[in-house]
Amino acid sequence: MTVLRVDASIQGPASASSALADLVTAELAAGRPDETIVRRHLGDQPLPSDAWAAAAFAGFVPEEQRTDAQRDALALATELAEELRTADAVILALPLYNWGVSQHAKTWIDLVIAGGGAGTPLLEGKPVVLITTRGGSYAPGTPKEGWDHSIGYLRRIVGDVWKADLTVIEREFTLVGVNPALDAFTEPAALLKKEAEEAAVAAGRALATR
């Protein structure tokens, strides 16, 4: 089994989403140590932001008339789509930034769609663990309810368009202990962290038994 892991955090070793993905990966490796894990870290090595436009328009231009930039962008888009298509399972660690999907993750998604075709079920029936983290809380009744424009979009793309067998792990209040304004939420934040970690371990074990 080949597992593709994609991270999009810009937090480096302090990343809450990557920490959860590490738990999933560790449990998978413990159960199936011979599996191949392909890693792509969009935060550490971001994709070129102008590649999507070049790749998208290249499809409307005869091959012999494409510019070098269009050829390179289309080759990148095809590579990313094939990387996703050929994976047997996927781990996505995609945190919420500025109330939406990070530019790194959005560029990757757009390029995959350009390379694989709009509406193509690249992950049909395959297990995908989607991890998303949020610095504050966006739960019903909170001041920021309705401000999370990331998770619905990700569910639509990964689950509805790419047709993955989707497991979602969410963790809120990751900025408790970092932002003093959130100090009053120390207890619920600790509980949410524990629940997310337990869910990540369970997801990794589930991948190992498939």
C-alpha cells in the first residue's frame, strides 16, 4: 500500500495539524511497517501560485502552441493528480487559516483538478483521513460560528468530488496557551486535544487493518 501524506501548515514543529498526522502515520507504520509513505509538505515547499492558471489555460491550447510555462505547469498538475490517483490511502493535514483553506492547500487542489480533470473521482472508495485544526472555536453559539469556510469546502472536494471514504478529525482551540485572550478555555482545549489525538490513533489503526 502506498500512502500519500500532505501537510499545509506554516508552523513547522509547532504545527497542531502535523502533530495529529504524525499520530496517524505512526499507528499505520506500527501496524504495517513495510508500507510506502509519500510525503508532500505544501507549507515547507509551496507550489508556485501562478502554475494553476498556466495549467488550466494550457488545456485550451494545441500542444505545439503552448508556452514553456504552460507545459511546465501542466506537467506539474499531471504529476500531482497521478500522485493522488495512485495512492491507496491519503492523510491530509490542512489547518484553517484566515477563516478558510490555506493558499498552499488551495493551489494544490486546483492543480490536482487541472491535472486530473474537473469532477474526476480520483480517490473513489479509498480511505482518506482529513485533519483540520483551528486556533479558536467555531462551534454553534460561539462568536465565530459560521466563520469556518474551510471544512465544508474540503468535505465537498475530497468526499463529494474525489469520492474518498472520508474520516475527518477536527481540533479547536489550538491557540490556547499561545494567545492570552483564550486562557479561560484551558480545560475545554485540553479535552479537545485529547479527543483529537485519540481519533488520530484510531484512524491510523484503521488504515493499518485495511
